[in-house]
Amino acid sequence: MNFLTVEKKRQLAWKLKTKTLPREAKVPGLYYSRMFPFCLPLEHAALNLYQGIRDEALALFEREHILWHTSALPGLPSNHLCSSQVFCVNSLAPFLHQPEALAELLRSFFPDIVRMLPVEGDRFVTWEWVDPDNLLGEQPKLGTERHRGAGNTSIDAIVLYESSEGHNVLLMLEWKYSESYPSVYQRFRSDGSDRAETYRELFYGPLTPINLEVAPRIEDFLWQPFEQLMRQQLLAAQFREVGDPRIDQVRLVHVVVSENKPLRAVTSPKFRELGRDAYAVWKSILVDPDDFVLINTEDLFRAVPADRFSDLEPWLIYMKSRYAFLK
């Protein structure tokens, strides 16, 4: 039984027993064209978000024109209880205006943090970030404009901190939950465009983060999750050098559930020669392995400073109740 199957059962059990959902939200919900017990009814999709952050998160997504993944109704999140985007928002929204708590949370993994810096207005977290200058040269998949959250490289969440060396460090956070990927070659997008040609110039360019002596062929990266990792790491390298001049360092961070073993499968046939763990392989093909950081979701939640920030306690109870692997 794979991790997603286990999580569907866990989320259904939570849905039926939790007191945070009304009775009418406990029935099966329509997802695409079928009814599923692990989905909320469409009209109750907003309840997929923790109550304490729900209104602000919905307003932020609407104001910044951020798209909710697999949303069936405008302005509402997915009704699928195993949504990674929902999990990411539920995990980080309590820290939107709590820089001290966010710094405490992240210092376990980035001990050089002195203080957090705002990333969007007065907020210390934002979601589905796209660089303003389209440094990857991507053609929008939806219409003529790029959208945060779909059709181009969007980073699940970003945070920014000042380091003990006085540097401004941007963390690009990718939030993995129940995903896993088949070993399928994905060179061409649904619109027919060639992914290899889109990124080839940057891949072989002077700022490439890829060690071309170890992994010289862009075609070997066109399996998930490596194609996504390549895009994100290319963006991190480009943004550090030619993006916002206030940013001194950019690190790509993947937050993953340790129970989700299928996520770590090495799907690219060529990369199977380099190892059996996708993330270990990824670090081995970077010029600077420190540019990529892997954090286990369980470890991150163990670092939540609820003892020093008591207002986080109700949220932490909710998260551990809903996402059972956090206990």
C-alpha cells in the first residue's frame, strides 16, 4: 500500500471524527467527475484550510491572483484533503506575521538566521512565487501572462532571512506531501513545446548549478521529479546572480514526508547509475551541494516553538490531529 493510499484513509478518518468540520462537510465530495469520501463537498472547500488562518489565506490568494491547484470553484482551495498546496498553506500561514517564531522554527536547519525579513508587503511568507523578470524565459501556458501557481515555474513558498554574516538569504520552499512520480519521459509539454529547448541555454550557461561533468545531458533530467528540480535550481542560480540585488544567496529547500518512500524513487534511467535516492542523487550532481537542502516534514514540526509562542498551540494540535504522521 503506497503512501497516498494510506493518507487518503487517514484523512477520511480525520474528516469523520474531527469537530472542526460541520456535519454537512463530512459527506463525500466531487473531485473532477467522481465522488470521493476523502474530498470535501465543493461548497465546503474553504474548510480544507485551518480556521485560524483561513480568511487571511483566502484573501491573500485572491489579492495576489494566486491560483489554487485543482480548485473547482473560483477563489477556493482544492477540496482534496491530500492537497500538497493546502498542506503547505496550513503549515506556514501561522507565521505570516510572526517573524520571531518563524526564525525559531527554521534555526534548527539554518543556524545562521539572525532575523527574518518580509518577502511581500509586511508578510514574512508568501506562496506560489514567480520571479518578476521571467529569468527562465518560460512561455505562459495559460494565455499571454504568467500566473502564480500554474503554467510556469512557481515556487510553493518563499521566506527571507538575514544571516549572521550579514547576507540576505532567500529560501525557495517546495512542499511535498503525498506525491510520487512514474518513470515517464516528459520532454514535451501538453502544448507541444520542448522542455529541453526551453531550458537548454541556462542549463549549459555560465551560471548553471549542474555539475556537467557528472550529468552532462539535459535530456536525462526530463523525468519527474528531476525536471522540476532542474527548473527550480536553475531559477535559484539565476535569481542569486541577476535577480534582486538585495539577495546575496538563494537555496532551494524541499520539505518532504519521510514516510513517503515512493517520492524518493530515481525515475531517470541514467541517474539510477548514481544512486537509489532521488534527493541524494540530486545533491551529487550539483556544483555546490549546499545549494539544495532537504528537510523532513516531521523534523520541521518537531522544531515548532509552541512552548515559547503559545498562540501556535491550537494550530499545532490541529495539524497533528489531521496529518497523523506528524505525531
